[in-house]
Amino acid sequence: MAQLDVDRLERQIKSVYRDVAETPDEEFHFQMGRPLALNLGYDPDDLRYVPEAAIDSFAGVGYHFDLADIQPRQHVLDLGSGSGMDSFVAALHTTETGRVTGVDITTEQLENARKLAKEGLFHNVTFRRGYIEDLPFEDDSFDVVISNGVINLSADKDAVFAEANRVLRDGGRLAISDIISEEQMPESIKSDADLWAACIGGAMQIDRYTELVERAGFENVEVRENTQYEFISESAANACQKYGVKSISLGADRA
Ligand SMILES: C[S@@+](CC[C@H](N)C(=O)[O-])C[C@H]1O[C@@H](n2cnc3c(N)ncnc32)[C@H](O)[C@@H]1O
């Protein structure tokens, strides 16, 4: 049986998301930027205060700020923060009394996000290099964990949800958007690092996905489908049709 090469996957992820950070106008398997954000339901009023370059490199798959219910003074963690759009939106919700931390592994995304935070005077938003499977934070450090279009890329989703649970305080909130599948995908797709980096190969079957979330210690799990989200390349669209690959948003409470 073909095996996913995780080192190759990491190189591939870093290469794709370096391009997303540096040349967002290029063609990708997925939609990007302001039209995508508006289509997914982002509030145009929020986007007015977000640096334009962060919006240009936005590569999320859904909207979950209603599920996150971020309040002033809260501490928010953004898993796979990319060029920072969601972290900046979160900062508008926590106000300057709260704090937002983004974590990512791609140097060019981190560089973009840090530069934009500095230029936009987002003093309470910081970006850290780190793996979402092994977060560089103490237990109970955050009130809300958000993530957009990232967890499907991880080869160890168990670890991601366990880490999200560990760094959240009791009663903290998880609010994410991600790509899942209805059908179990064949090994030939699951072991293809290119399709994985394009947010398709790593899509987990939805029942198994919510089971992992609950097993990690979350309750009141709610899931909704983001029917507006579509992959644009032909190969991606075909895989989506065949295996029911789609975008969802999920909210849950730390038990
Ligand atoms: C599809 S992009 C989404 C970025 C951002 N959330 C957004 O909505 O624009 C995925 C991001 O996750 C990061 N990433 C992928 N795997 C990761 C991992 N294991 N740990 C940390 N970051 C990761 C990538 O570098 C990339 O910036």
C-alpha cells in the first residue's frame, strides 16, 4: 500500500503556501482573496480594517467567527494563520484589551503576517513559528482556538485536536473551517503529497473527523456545510465530486 511521505508533504505545503504569500495572483487549486472572503460570509465592515495584503493571500475555506463568539479581553489562537487575515479579524473582536497569536510553519507567510501586523499597528497580534501538532504554548493559555483550511493538511489530526484542547482553558471554544470528505478516499489520493497540499488528499471522512474532535475532549460539536466553497482546478473539482470533498465549519466547547 502506498504511504504518504510526510517530509515531502511538509516541503510541498511550504512551497505552495510560500507562493500563496508571495504571489497570490497566481493560479491555485483553490480560490483566494477578497472575493472568496465575501463569498464565505466575512463582514465587509471587518475587512475594511484588515490589511489588504492579508486579504489578498487569504486561502481559508469557510467563515466561523459567529461560532467562535470572540469577546473583548479574550486570548485567541489561530492555527495555521497564513498571512494573518483571520488573526486580524479576531483582533477586531477581542479589541485591544485582548490578544491574538497566530502559528504557522511557512516562513514567507509568517514574514508577511508580522510585517502587516507592524504596519497596521496591531500591537496585540503576534505570529509564532510552530507546528499545530506540537504547540509552543502552556496548558490553558487561550479562550478560543480558530483555524481555517489547515487541519486537513495535517497527517496527525489526533495530535492537532489534542493540542487545541490542551492549550484551551476549561469551557474554551473551538471554531474552525476545514475540508472533509463524505466518502473514504482511496490510498492513491491519500498518499499523493501534491493533492494533500492542495487541501484534498488529507480530507478526512466527516464522521471520523467529529469523532476525533469529541475524543480529544470537546462537546456540543456543531457542524455546518459551506456550500459556497468550491475548488477551481479540474482535477480538484473531479475529486470533490467523486468523494464528496467539501468545506465545513465546526464549533465545539472544551469539556
Ligand atoms: C490553506 S492555508 C490557510 C491560511 C490561513 N488560515 C487563511 O485562512 O488564509 C494553510 C496554512 O497552514 C499552514 N500549515 C500547514 N500545515 C501546518 C502545520 N502542521 N503546522 C502549522 N502550520 C501549518 C501553511 O503554512 C499555510 O499557511
